[in-house]
Amino acid sequence: MDDTDDTDDSTPARGSGDADEGAEGAEGAEEVGLRRSSMATTAYPRRPHTPGVRVSPAAHRATVVHVRLPTPSPAGPVDAPANLPALLRRLQVDPQPRLTWYGPNDERVELTGRMLITWVAKTAHLLAEEADVVPGSRVLVRLGADWRAPVFWLAAGYLGALVLHRAQDSPPDVDVLGQDEVLGSPDAARRSTAVLVVVPHQAVAAPLAGLPPGCVDYGGEVSGFPDTLPAPGPRVSLDLPSGVRARVLVGPDGAPDRVLATWAAGGSVVLHTGLEAEALARVAAQERTNP
């Protein structure tokens, strides 16, 4: 497929302010943020400039609103984007849920396409400015099935970096990993030749204390970066397996290409960190995923 695309690759993604529109009521509002049960939504106070978090009208009082389930996508095919910037441009104007994540302790995060690209934009700026990622950089993402893993895949790939999903013989330029990997082995972190980008447990961006010198505190810094996408790296054709325009359930062993292929086909991903059979069946029914 021809990679040439005359559309401006730096088209701004809508910022976190767009996610606030209609946040005062459940009806007609975008359902983005953290949820704590399958029957109700618990809203938490917003941290400054943090995208994708539902705002409670009373900052310190939990409120319950009904969960709006997305309408299943039609089964018809859509034209696949030619390259990664084209995929991101499609997602950044998409108001439908495109990434839903189930984590430990009944955590649930849901991002529309628009909010997903807000996170990707902030993360791309952080990688470029704090970790010196440029086209050709090797970026290792070791976050398992955390919802921020695909955010890093998209952000690094958009900048033209080579995204690695497992350790290689040669060390990466940037190593994206969870806080336990660093705080549990600070000496190993100090010896690392890669720039370490440390991601906290909390789904909401929050600063980490006690990081070794030289580490990039993702939770503490990402909120301060722009919501608009930076200039993209070289445009490379997307070489993905066939995707489906549906809601696809992806577990911790799911291939990254399956996630990207689903989005390229116009579908939505429900990602989980590993659920027991009963919980998995409940999530599949609630989220209306494809078998």
C-alpha cells in the first residue's frame, strides 16, 4: 500500500479540556475514566491536567452513575489506514470507546479514541523530551497487559522508534517498566544503560518517590506535556494481521499486533490483566465482546 499521505500529520489531538464537556451529567457524557464495579461507576477527584478521568461534581464524595455500554460496531469492513500517523488521526476524532481495561482490584479504565490519542500525544512528548527518543531508537515496553502499554506502543512508533515487546541481546535505548521493577532493584536500575521510564501502579497519573537518579517519573511528569501530537517520525506501512470491526477481548498473552489490527479495522479492545473464568465470562457479557 502506498505510504504517501497528503494530510498534515501534526493535526492537533483534542486536549484534555475536550473530555470535560458534559462531565456534569451521565446523560450524553463521554464515559471515560475509572470504574470500580460492573453495576456502578465511582467517580474520583481529577488530578490537574490528567486525561481520561471522570470528574465528580463533589470533589471528595463518591457518586454513582449508570454505566453506558458502547454500541457494538457494525460488522462491515473499513479501509485500513496506510500508516501509524493515519491510524492516530482516525482515532483522535473518534468519540467511541476504543480501549477498555480491567486491572487488579476491580479497576476499570475506558478511553474513547479521542482520549486514547490524548494520552499518546502526552506520552510521545515525554519520550522525545525526557528520554531523547528519535527515529530508530529502541524502546522496550515491559508493562504486560497494563492499559498504558498500547499507549507507549503507539507513542514510540509514531516517533519512528523501534518498539520491542521483550528483552533482546542488545540493550534498548529506553526501557519502559513498572515501579516494582525499579524500586525493588534500585542497584540494577542504576547500572542500566537505558533511560528508564517508570510507570506507577495507579491508573491515575501520580508521582513516585524514591526513584534512582536519572529515571523518568512517568506518573509525575506526563500530565504536564501537550495534548497535541508532535511531528511524526518516518511513515512506515502498517504490516498487521487481519482485524475485525468488533469488541475484542484480549488477555495478558495477547499479541500487540492484534490490538493494533483491531483498531485499524475500526474495532474496540477490551484488555485484561488476567481474570478468573467466572469474572472473565461476566466481563465478556457486560462488554459485549466477540466470542
